Amino acid sequence: MRYCPGCKINVEGSHTRCPICQNRLQGDPSEDAYPSMNALKAQSFLYKLQMFIAISAMAVALGCEFLLDVRTSFHWSLLVAVWVIGGEIWLSGIIRGHRNPGRVITLNAFWAAILVMFTFLMIRDIRPIYFWYVMPAIAIATEIMLFAYMMVDKSRNGMAYLLGCSFLCIVMGVLCMLITHERSILWVICLMIGIVGFIGAVVFKGRRVPDELERRFHL
């Protein structure tokens, strides 16, 4: 541990000068008492850099369309702006470091569905593709990832997200067939995946399923 002859105090860490009087310290350094801020500073700089690039791209797109009159059949600059905002929200969540992977998977699927839906609404002529293919594909991928996480989860935080996703897959699959009177292969797979996910939770986790339903959903 280093020693300050001016302040007559011991100073932990690898400092070369006293943090109070700035005199040169004597003795051998010890382990730092506080974690280094270099990693956090680098992370903050990278986040600010990508934010600068993203917002600049959004501003250029808006300027090109509305000031230079570079237009198409739809407002492509608004589409760029929505994707930039959605990307910033997603990235900020990643940087904050959510410790619940089930929540991260669910939120990412939600934002992906919103952004892709807005994209199709802007383009206007391929919305059936979104309803018949994109929505069930996102639901299927989310259910599979949540089931995989539930199998290795020891904190019991993933079960609620899996059960909620299974319920949505089953309900959306049934409603799709009842309302449209058609049997889309992806919606049928979505329905089956929801049922299989729930059965898997019951088989592999047993008593935890009714406990989770009671604790989370008050059933």
C-alpha cells in the first residue's frame, strides 16, 4: 500500500500521487479499490459514435426527401427514421445489460414485429406477406428461443415469458384460422409450436408451471 508523507495517510490502489494533496506517494502499489472506468468510457464513446452516425443518417434522409425532393412512391426517409429510433431503443437496452434473457428475447421480438409492420404499412402493397409469413415466423422463432432458455434457466425468470408466448402462439393461430377460414402452413406451425412449448414446460418443469401461473398470472 502506498503512503502519503504530506497527509500521513495510506492510499490504496496504483495511484502515483495523493488524491488530496497531489504529493508523490511512497511505497508499493496495491490492488485498485475501485474498478477501472476505461471500459465504461470506451463503451460510452462507441454508443455516442453510433448514435451520431444513426441520427446523421436520419437527418440526411429527411433532408434529401423533403428539401431536395428525392421522393419515391412512399416516404422512405420516415422509414429510415423509424428504423433508427427502433435501433437506438434496442441498442440502449443491450448496453444497459438486462440480466433476464427471456425479457431480452421478448422485447427484441416485439420491436422487430413493430418495425417490420411499419415497413410494410409504408410500402402498402405487400401487407399480406407480413400477416401470412412474417408474423408467424417471428412468433415461432421467439417461442423456440424462449423454450431453449427455459431449459437452461436456473433463476426461474424465463418460465413466464415462455408461457406468455405459448399462449399468444395458440391464440393467434386459432384466430387466424377462424377469421380467415384458411389454413396457412406457418400459422398452423405457430399453433403447434405454442402447444408443444407448453407441453414441454409441463413435462420438463412439472410443478413449476402451475406455480408460475399462480405467481405471475394469478390463476
